[in-house]
Amino acid sequence: MRSALVYLLAVAALAWSAAPASAITADEVINKAVDAYLNLQSYSYTNNKEGLDTFAKKQASKMQETNKGLADSAGVKVEEKKTTGADKMTYAMYNIKFAKPYILQMQILRLDLAPDLVLKGKFTYNAAKDPKTWWAKLEVTPTPLKRSVKKDDASGFLTMGWDSFLLDLQNFAANGKVKYAGIAKALGVDCHVLEITFPDWNKFKPITPDFAKFKIPADIQHLVKENMADPIEKKYSSVKYWITAKDFHVIQVEKYRNGKFYWRDTITKIKINSLTKDDFSAK
């Protein structure tokens, strides 16, 4: 009897020592990811986008106004690329830079739905200097073109910072079922994996982001709100996030519709807290 008891205690002790000291929850991963972002002073990365162009016609239609306005200001003609709206792969690649208090810059390296006019163009929004204006420097223009935040559609550029992934995550988590799926590698890095499913899209209610916490300028807050409502049309069956285990940065997001792959964002070539004002030159 005594030997059996000793054996059971030994097994229990072995099981306890093999178990992780503290399992992290999905909520803890989300909170740590938000805190990690809020503690950044500056960052830059390359954002690769790939997925099905199911909604390409609508997106391209929205972009045409932006492209036409830029072409008119630059004094050139623009040839829009045709889209089918069919489920075929489309690709995009951007360089993104950001520094506090709020300067955001995007350079388009590839964008299948856009005309060549905007390729390699740099788009800059310095809210601390002028919250009502963004600038577009195209290869065909000697100087940046002045654009209005209110009147000139920026085709999503004004809300393309790293914070957008976290705001989406909070939005999805508030409306879906979040599962912590363990540790897995993404882009060769150990990551916490979160999987979010959506049982009833009829009950999806977009959140109102904490604009003060994320220090999002008042002039673009309406655009962020529009982004929060965007998933209602797409009705994802699930969304997966890869968040680095070491630093809690979002580096990959995948979205699925009807259980099938729809869209992927990957974040590479990350630089943290090393940018200066010279890095935001439009040249």
C-alpha cells in the first residue's frame, strides 16, 4: 500500500514538473500585443498582402477616384487595370514607416489593382504638423502633391499602420470566439497563434476603438470606424493571428471565408525605435 502511494506521488510530481509553469491565455496575448505596440516610438516594415480578389471591383472603383485625382494633379493620364471580381489571387507589397507623435508613410512596391502611376510612390501623413493634409510623391512629380484628408480619398493609406492589425484583432475578439492555439512558427519565428471564429455574423457589432489610447488623430477616426465595419460584408469564417512569442508583435494574419483561404498579411524587415525624421523624406 505504502509503495503504491509513493509511486502515485512520484508520477504526480513528474507530471507537475513537465507541465508549463504558467499557460498564457488568448486575452493575455491580445493585451500584451496592444501594450507592445503602445510602447513603440517608431517602426518600419514591409507588408506583403496576398489573397483572392472577390471584392476587387468594389475596391478598384474606390481607388479610381484617388488615382484620377493624382493623375490630374500630376498632369498625366492614368490607365486603370481591369478587374474581374472573380476568385483569383492578387498581390500587393508596401513599405510602412511610423513615428510618434503621428507621422505615417507608405511606399507602394507592388499593387496588382493599381496603375503604374502610383508604383514606388510615397504617401505621407504628418498629423502632428497638419492633421488635415496628406502628401503624395509620385515618380512623375518633382515635388509632393498636397491632398486633403477630408476631400481626397487615400485608398486606405491613412489607416495602414501596425495599429490597424491590433484594432482589427480587438474588433474580431469582441465579436467572435477566440481560441489560443499554442506556439507555432511564422516566417521562422516562434509565435503565439490565435484563432477566431464567428458563429453569427448577424450579431456582429463593430467596436468603437479607444482613439485616445492609440492616439489616433481626430481627422482620420471616421476612416478607422469604417474599417471596423468592413468585416460585415466579407463574413469571414475564421481569422488567425501569429504574434511573436518574444516581443508580442503581429507578423502574420490569415482570413478564411467558408472555411477556405481568402487573405494573408505578412510583416517582414521589421525595424523598431530607430527611425529619424530623415527616414520620412519623400525623395
